[in-house]
Amino acid sequence: MPNIMHRRVEGLKRAPLPSRKSTASCFSSRIVLALGMRARILAVATLPFWALTPANALELSLLGSGALSREMIEDPGNYPLPVGPWSDGAVPALNVTGRVSTQSWRIRARAMTTLQVLDPLEAQLESAGYEILFRCYGQTCGGFDFRFATPVLPAPAMFVDLFDYRFLSARKSGQDGAGPEYVSVLASRSNAAAYVQITHVGAEGSPAPVLRNVGTQPSSQTDAETSSQTQAHSPAQSDPSPIPLEQALETRGHVVLRDLDFSTGKVALGAGPFESLTALAAYLRADPARRVALVGHTDAVGALDGNITLSKQRAAAVRERLIQSHGVPATQIEAQGMGYLSPVAPNLTPEGREANRRVEAVLLNTE
């Protein structure tokens, strides 16, 4: 791990600390960043902000019909700004300090992709003088590891689909002696809406960006990547089409093992037989280099910690069945648990809860 670098600024007076604030306005709200979440972040620099106020607040416009779901402010605060993908057990980050604010928005846009959400915001940041430091999509970010090493507001305010999210971080150089400003944007979507979290760090006491809702959304997809994303990753269709398991793994990166049988609060896997396990076992036995992660998911009944434990135990039960009954080498399978953090349906109905109780196979590599 590289050494953490500290830059001290001597002889500068710190501005008085304002009291913490929280508002509920959807259209002229301060962007917040709260973030006392546990995350393994590799700090590659510590950049203190000078106590100078920028002349104008950044203004951003959201496409679609959006509503503010949560906001928090920490002044002064610290934010580990990701500037690279998950690597060697950590996310490279700049530790920036100052007025840290975050805001999450829920956009009612069933057909809107994460690319269509993020691209206009990136263009607006560049027009405002920001330099894009890092941009990634899903697995190129680091997938599961990047998501859980990056500060994110809790559900239901912010939703992140592990297979369909986009992230960028940006920096704007200070003017007239002011320190720089930093912004990060995280975009994802559920089966019915898009979600955006925007984090801004500026000088202590400085104005935060203002988000405005323009009330329109793209009427068509913009390129081949957007089309592929909608077909392969949209949570509105956790299994977009009934293609063979092998094809789903190698084109979408994951597949839901839909025929498995789990009851609420139970770990034991039903007696079977299960066609999905037969197909998965055949796929793995055909090539010893293939590896998958079995990821368990639950409904939202009960506390998060208990559900994460339960989901991992369910994944482990599936792993054990593949090893004991289907002859798959243990080295080709690992088991993880997500609890209720990645639903594919609302937990408001019995049908939704049933859909969320599932185990997915995630392809790790074929080499």
C-alpha cells in the first residue's frame, strides 16, 4: 500500500463552522454527503480545502420526473473520493475535506438507462469547468467490491443494482485563490425508477450545488451500449429472456437460479431436483477453469445483518448441493450473501418477496 501523503497549509485562518442543516426541498436542495459507513478505501492523498467561498454554486439538471429522497450535510467533513477501480483489495481515493454534502434522487423513468442518466450530468460538469478524474460502469468499477467500498446513502433512499450502475468523479480547480471543488455521481436503477447520488465537497461554509428537475427524459436509446444494457442488465427483467444458462452467464455475467426453493427465514434448500443446478454443474464440470460466485438474496423481512447471514447461508447450501450431489469441485464455487440490498421486485407484496428470495450465479472467470 502506498504511503498516505499529507499536505499542510500554514498560516490560513479557518472560517467559522456553520451549524448542520437538513432541508426537504426537491428542486433547490443542497447536496449532501454523510458518510460514516465502513469502507476499505485506499487513501492516496489528503487534500484540505481552504476556507474561501466560491462565487457561484454549481447547478445541475436532471432528466425525467425526479424527487429528492434523502440529503445530509457534514461541515466540516471528510470524503474518500474514488479515482480508480477496485484493485489489490481497495479503491484508490483522494481524501478530500471541507463542506461535504450528498443528495439522492429517485427518477420515475421506467425506460431510462443508467447511461442516459449519467451522460447529461457529465456533460454539465464538463461545461462548468470540471475535469473528469474517473468513470466506470459496473464490473469495470469493481462490481460488488467497489460498490461496498464506496460511501452510499442507505436504502430505500438510494438503490444500487450491482450489475447496472455507473460512477464518475470530477474536480474543478479553484479560482482567485480558492481551493478546488470535487463531485462524484453514482447512477443506478430499479425495476421502476432510476436513482442518482451526487456528492459535492467544497470550502467550509460554501454553497452546495443545486439540482433542478427539467421534467423530460430520452425518448430513444442513444447507442449500442445503451441497447445492450437495457437488454442484459435492466432490473425490471431480472431474467430478460429464457436463454440457456451457459449463454446467460457469458453474455450477461450472471443468472438467477429461479427454480430453487427457499421459504422466508429458512436456510435449507428444497429436495429438488433443480434443472438450474444440473445445468450449472454441467457448465462448470466442462471446464475446470470456470468459476462462479453464488450470491444469496432475501426479502426485506427482518434486520439487515440477519438477512445477510441468511442469504450467505442459502448460497452456501446451494454450493454444498453442487459439490455433494453434482460432483462440482469446491474450488470452482464460492458463496456470498447480499441480504435485502439488491431486490428485483418491491417487498410490498407476497409475490415481490418471493421474487427477492433467490440465489444468483455470477461468472467470475473462464480462464
